[in-house]
Amino acid sequence: DCFDRLLRLTASTASRLLRVCFHCFDCFGLLHFLPLLPLLYWLLRLFRVLRQKFKQDMSQIPSLNLQLSKTNPVKFADQLRHACHTIGFFLLHHDIIPPTTCFRALDETRQFFSRPMHEKMMISYENHPSFRGYMPMGVENTEGQIDGREQIEYAAEYFYPSNNNLQHTQYYRRLKATNPWPDEIQSTLRPAIADYVSGVLDISDQLRDAMCLALNVDAESFASLFGKHQCNNNNIIGPGQGRIDDDPPFWSMKLVSYPPMNGGDNLVRNGKNAKSNQGVGAHTDSNFLTLILQDPVHSGLQVQTVDGTWIDVPPTDSNTLVCNIGELAEIWTDGYFLATPHRVLRHFSNENDGTLTCRTSLPIFYNPKLDTVMKPMVDIKDLPWDRKQQNQWRRKNNIVLGSVGENSFKSLARSHTMC
């Protein structure tokens, strides 16, 4: 980019000037050398400033404000385009979801994970072929390495009548199901999560439309691939309440707790060992767009830039979501948007510091309808190309599928191969 080119030019100029200075000193003595010193000083100082600026640009997650999409939608769309194209991650400040809704969702999640194991296992995923429900530590893995976290998996709910005669043979159809809620032991969890999900889906729709504006895509036509959503009786469903032709967007989510490292005590669950401090290993998301609410104390989330460097995502407050592009958006834009590798590292416990508790995170994975097949739909030849050649880690043998259902099922099936 421009900073990189200017940086190299400044360094080259300073190097040449330095050689001239030494030549002057050898040939004509110190008096001929002195007039060149101020110029050399300012060139070296400019080089340091540009280098620092370049490092900051490469090591910071872009920060966007959703309010700008109302006051200046074109400017916001361009900022969003740049973030999705250059790094695939951004922080989104918003005023859509009330802070109390975010606090309640995080608090209810913490309450659930603090319960005894036999209560949490009442909604075990083992009873649900749709990969929904509670999963203790040791269940999920990334490329064979145990992920050091426990979680609940939820997704869009489908209330089809049991006697429908439609013949659907696609294996991913098992993902169309309902969620196991712990109403018997914690009836307040369901409404808290439903309110939060409803707000995040509204934000997701706005970001999707802003992407269309930035990429010269018809927003209304693209929105038809996602369907509509609404909150009804504490469930997130489609407006047709289960009609096959009126599916909601296939969102899914995790309620996640990352226990701190504690001398090995938290490294073994279900007879399986979690190596090192891996919360979740390096991966790219299989969905279209991910939006994460994380607790304000701990993060541990790291993003890999295009040059291969891992950088930290800072802890965020209740009105900020961490967002990243998934594989389906990369397909949609023919590689212009970037599905960026990321990972989570667990922090270490400290008996003298009471703030070092479990890290709580609520990622929502936003998608088109489950039966949608995503294809390149964006003409990128007239779009500005702002990023360097990609040098990121990529998962071996990761076949990216355009089918929402197939790509979603792929991700779930391979992360549970050790169960």
C-alpha cells in the first residue's frame, strides 16, 4: 500500500544520502559533510514516523460506528468494505441493543456454567443429532487438538409439523430442529438469549445491506436469500412459523466459557487432555458473518493479518461487537472479502487477582437460509484493491462449500470427531 511504498522510498533515500555523506567526508573533509547532516536527520526521523504508522495500521483492528450508516451511509459502507477486504475483522460500536440486554445475556450464561455438571447435562448435545445443547470441555477440537472450553450450541428454530410429506434427503437437514432450553432449572436463560439474538440479527441485516451498497449489489435481491426473522414467545423463528418456503436466516450461536489455566486442573475433561493454552485453535468461520459479544475483562481472541502476524483483539464493552467475515462471504465476493484465521488463547489464573475468572463469549454466526447455495455475485474488477498478497495460515484440506447447509454441517462434524 502507500505507506509501504513511501517507507521503502524514505529508507532508500536515507541510505543513498548516507553513502554520499561518507564519500564527501573522505574526499573533502568534515566541513563539506556538515551541511548534509540536517537533511539526513529529518529523513531518518520521517522514516521512524512512517514505520511506526505502518506498524500501527497493521496491528490494529478497524473500529466502525454503526450510527454513521444513518448519517452518511456511503462513507460507512466504504469503511466497512475496507475493513472486510484488508483484514476481515472489525469492532462495531452500536446503539441497537440496550446494554442491559447484553449484561443479562452474559450474566445468564455465567449462571448456567456455574451450575453442577449433572444440571448442565440435562440439555446435553448427545440427545440432539442437530449438534445443539450443552457440550462439556473435551468435546470440541480443532484439527485434533482439544479446545479448552465448555459451551452451549443453539441455532435458528424450525417448527415444522411432524407429518409433512416433503422428501428432503440432504444430510444437513438434521440441522433444522429446535433448541434444548434449561427451563426446568433456569427459565430466565431463554428470554435473555432470545432478546440478545434478535438485536444481533437486526445489526447483521444492516451490515449486509451496507456491504451491498459498498459492492454495488442490489440489496433487496440479496436479502431474499436470507429470509426474515422475528422473536415470538422467546423463540427466534421465521415469520411463516415453519413454512418451508419462508425459512429464517440460518443463524447459529455458542454460549462459551473459557476456564483459566490452573496448573493442569482445567486441562482434563472426559478423560481427554487439552494441550497448552488453546481455547480454540486457528480456524476460519464457515458462515457468512460472525458477531461476538465478549466480556469486558478478558479477551484472548487473536486475529492473523495477511502478513501472517497474530494480533490481539482487545476486551470490549457492551455496545461493541467484534465482527469477522466468514467463508461464505469470501465466496460471495470472489475472494475480495477475507475469511480471516483467528484463535482464542486461555489466560492463566492468579490466586492474588480476583478478576481472573472464566472468559465468557457469545458469538453469533449469521447466514442465508439453510438451503441457499452461495456463488460469486460481486464484480470486483472496478473495486479498489487495498491489501497485500495474502500470507495467512490456511487449514489443510479445508474444502469450502457454497451450500450453506453443507458448509455448516462440515464445520460441526469435523470439530466433534473425537466425541
